[in-house]
Amino acid sequence: MSNVIAIIGGTGNLGSALAWRLARAGRQVIIGSRTAESASDKAAELGHGLTGRVNADAAAAADLVIIALCSTSRNP
């Protein structure tokens, strides 16, 4: 189980909940965000070996990418 999972939108409620649960289950998870600082801060807050990167870098480093954005967070 060495597949790396990136969660784009990982600093939001849905993304961070998914990241936390997957990491707690032993998966290697990268939280993606618009800024590396907010991604790293959220990863440190959640623990369990999570790391944070800017969205593009998180996606490039992952074997599986999950987009965790609520439809209300999109601009029309």
C-alpha cells in the first residue's frame, strides 16, 4: 500500500476529513491547497504523517488525486 494520495482542496472541511481518515488508516496523503503554507499548516494540525503542498505539486507527486471541493465553493 505505497500509493500516494493527493487531496486537492485538502484544507477545507471535506478534504481535511478525508485526508485525516486516509492517513489514520495508514495511507500516504498529501494535502493540496492554493498556497503551500496553508497546506503545510493543515497537515501539521491534522498529524498522522500528512504533508502539504501547493495543488499542482501535490497532484504531480500522487498516484491518485481526489478533488474535494464542494459545489458551493466554485465561482460561476
